[in-house]
Amino acid sequence: MKSWKIASTLCTASVIAACGGGGGGNGNGGGFAPLPVSSESSLAMVDGGAQLTVNQTDGATPPAPNGRGSLIVSPPALLHKLSADEFSLRLEEHPALKQALSAIPLATGKSAVACGIDLHELEYRTGDEKGAITNANGVIMIPTGASPMCQGPRPIVLYAHGTWFTREYTFTKLLDSTQPAAAEGMLVAAVFASRGYIVVASNYAGYGKSNLPYHPYLNGDQQGKDVVDALTAARKALPQIGGKDSGKLLVTGISQGGYVAMAAHRELQATGQSITASAPISAPSAISLLVDHNFQGLTSNGATAFFPLLSTPWQKQFGDLYVDPREIYEARYASGIEALMPSNEPLNSLFTSGKLPVTEMFPESDKPSVANPWFKQSGDANLIKSTYIKAALKDIKSNSCPGNTMPPLAELPELAERNVDYRLSGAKDVVDRAKSVGLDLAVPGLIVELSSQRRLIEWAISHIYTIPGEVSKAASVITEAILHLDAGEKFKLPSEEVNKYATTPGAKNPLDCKPQNAFRKAAVANDLRNWTPQRPVMMCGGGLDPTLNFRSTLATAAYFRANGMADDKLKVIDLETTPAPGDPYAFAHIGFRIMSAASWKIWSPTASRDKTRDTLLSYHPSLVSPPCLLAARSFFESHAGEN
């Protein structure tokens, strides 16, 4: 649920995370033995979980040649053919990403880029929200080269991208650094394809070359099937383009892509198809929880764009959200809002032209009881009508969903300005406390902010990942410096509420409710707390994410556990927390913290509050995604040997 943006700080985290193994408003392997089955085989049936009904019979009818999962262009067109050296050169157009990848040899002794990449355009058939055939496109990345990890049967990464508000978001323009999808695409190519993974990445119906005039945003059934159709089509194409499928599959994605990845895992399981693991990152999987929280005043950064992006496809899906959009939206925005996104008009243009307010969801007369200190939630330019908000709040009170309970606004740590500001500004203590244990971060004579940040990155690489014992020492320093308040009071993170979520009466049946508000009803229908995975799942995010509240991840994980998912199959990572001794994902936590320190601009004379606001704006698109994506690769590799 994000617009991808790679800032200069993005790959600071990538530096740290990559070494461990393994946005904003506009817009984060070794070899494997092949399975003794073909990619077209009917694989062993897997139980669909507590609430998901699975219908599967032996000898199923083969798909129609022009039906879902079929290729429109066969073989897929070759867009670019890059050797490992040529790919490395193209990374020079993304200096921060290149810097991150060049750090890998320091820790692993391996080249950051092991494989070349053949980039093919995938054009395939999928379905709309009613199942009618439509088209979509995307890419297939095939690793190439002499290294053993680049040859033979390779694992597949089925990747789902984050939210973008304009239609022209496509990985087919991966090598055009001026295009919006280039940064995310290059990161995925670098983390996976250049390390020996076949990558299949859909643009989704409604984007790129798709003829669908809207995007079925967070329609779990449609989106899950859409990317599985892309996988089906890609597997048909692999023999034609030099790809060999090992049978090992990781399904992952970030933000909206995390939701889609989870929906795709559900679809694969329901249809008896094989999957090794999934890694939904910063996922709005508990979408009804997020919708209820937004109506109650815990508003997402970007909510004024997310709501109309949701209302159009949910109206298409159910037909009862409204008779006229003016029932939900103020008249000044209602005209044309159904076709507003995704479109060919940039989001900033929608703001400046007055087609959307930047942040004002609520009228001033109905503003939340506790103000969000980081962005304006209410005003005369409000998006949602007062009458609609009041009706939704009344429905939440009368028809509450047991898994969507929200703590009082006044008790939420992310709205406590002092806590969040100290969490970020406390990064300066990293410098001071590091000296006390012999890690000298002093930068004599350095005044220029960029140089200071670069020095911090250099220290992270040279000290944390190359000197034995420095990882635990640095982790202790950073934890003490950042995660505690000045008076010694421990900062309570949302992730510390996990026990409450796991033990609440609503954990097992969180959606046992019957909303009367059609928007809330649609959210419940598309909530992914209605199945139980049988294969390993890693869920990763940040506990103070202002765009995608981490309670969505916690509530989903609590539901999985309450319905019998074993602890050894479910890993939840809150990057804000202190990793336990021996945690194999400590690299992600440490990298995220050092990245936060650099993002907060320790040496800048800018007021703390302003630096904190800027850092929070980059939190979801730039700080959380890279370490989580690299943790996903490590998680997959830890499970790749399982049956």
C-alpha cells in the first residue's frame, strides 16, 4: 500500500541488510535441486485452512488455450540481455543501490552481482473482478552466466509490487532510470535475479498494457489469481526462453504487493499448487482493521489517495458501496473520482489541481479527538463527507468486528510526539555511546551533511560486518541508544501488543461481524484473515510505519496462530524491536536502525521535529522495505530444503 520511492537513504539499509546474508506520496542464492515433477503437473493437495473451502479434483480439465494463465505473446519478447558486468554498470545509474551491493563481498566473500539477466516482457491473460478474461503484462527475469548459481534449474520468485497511483508503472522499463518503476525493479533484480533466481513480476490488471480501465485494488480473490496467472504463463514460457524451474517458489511483495503475495499464497494452496514459502512485507492483510482504524482517526499517511483507489474496484466488485460517489465524497471531489486512479496523471498533479486533498480526510467539525502530530488530518478541504464518517463510526460501534479493536487514540505510541521524535533523534546517541565501547564514529572536521551520512555508512560496513564480535557490540549500542527514552522509560512499541492480539477473544474469529456500512462490508470480504497457511510465512515491517500500520501484521499473525499455524512456520519481524541473541535476522534490525540514524540526519542543524517528520515520510517506502526484502531471501533459503 505504498508508492515506491528510493531516497538516498534507502540503500543505506540495503547495505546493512545485504551484508547480513541473504513512496512517500508519489508513487523495497545458492543452488537448489529440481523437484521430480513438471511445472504443469497436478501437485499434491494441501489443506486450505480453517475457513477456506478448497475444491480440487483429480484429472482437472486443462486450461483453455486462450484462457487464464495463457500467453498472449509466445515466446515472450526479449527486452534486454545484460551480462553481470553490464548489469553492474546499469546499477551506476542508481548510486545508492550500487553502494549497497558493493558492500556484499566485505561480509560474504561473494560478488554482489553473480549473474547476468535476460529481461523478457510477459503478456498474459487473467480475469477481472467477475472472472471475465482480460489482459495484463509484466516481466520475467532469467539469470544467466557461467557461475553455477546462474545455470540449471533455478528457484522462482513471484514478486508483487507496491501501490502506484498512475497506470504507467511497469518493470518492462527497468533500465530507464527516469521511469517510476525502475528503482523498485532494479532492487528486485539485484536482490534476486542477479543472485540466481528467476523473477516473475506482474504489473497487475489495470496497469501497463492492460485494457482494464480500472485496477482491482485489494480485491483479494482477483489479485491473488492475477499473479498466479502470471506464474502459470511464465512457466509455460520458460522452456522457450532458456529458463529452468527447480520447483522451489518464493512469493513475496511489499505493501500492496505484500497483500497480493499473501492472496497468491492462499490461491496456490487452495488449488493444490506447490509453494516453498511466502514473505508478505508491510502488508495490509487485515484490511478491515485498517479501514476501521482510519475511520476512527488513526489515519494512514496517504489515506486521501488510498480511499478512492479502494472505492472504485470495490464498487465494481460488489455494486453497493454507493449509488452516487457523492454519498461518500465531498461534491468538489466526487465528479470523476471513479476514474481518478490509476490514471496517466501524476499524484502530485491531482493534489495541485484540486482533484484530491493532500492529507485532509475529515472536516474540521469532525476531526479525530487526538491530532496526528505529523500531518494534517482535517480541514475545509476534507475528502470524506461528515455524514458518511458519522454513519461509519455508528456502524463500527453497533457492528464491531472482534479482531479490529483499536486502543484509545491517546494511548497509541505512534501518535505520541515525544516518543517518536526521541526514537529517531536518539540516533545521535549511537555516535556518543559507540565511543564508550571503542567504536569511534567521530568525524573530525566533517561539516557537510552528505559526507557525515556517508561516514556513518562506511563505519557500518567496516566495523559491524568485518570484525568478529562487532555485530553484537554494535547491536547493543544501537538498541540502548535508540529504543529507550531519556528518563530510562522503555518505549512501548505496537509489536509489544502481540500477546494482546494473540489472546483476545477475537483472535480466532476476527471477522465474526456483520457490518451494515457497505465500505466496511467490502473490507471484511477482502480481509485475508480467513485461511491458514500450510507452508512457511515470514511477515516483516516496522512498528512505527505511518503509512501501513503494523497492527495489520500483528492481527494477521495472531489469527494464523489462533487457528493452528505452528510457530516454526511463522516468522514475524518488527524492525523496531531488539533482536534476541543469535537471531539470524539481526542484520535487518541493525541495518534498519543505522539507516534510520542516517535518514534522521544526525549532524544536520535542522530542528528535530522537522527531521523526524521527513524521516517518517520516507519510513514506509524507503526505510522498511529493503531490509525486509533481504530478510525474505534469507527466510526462503532457510526453508528451500524442505519438502
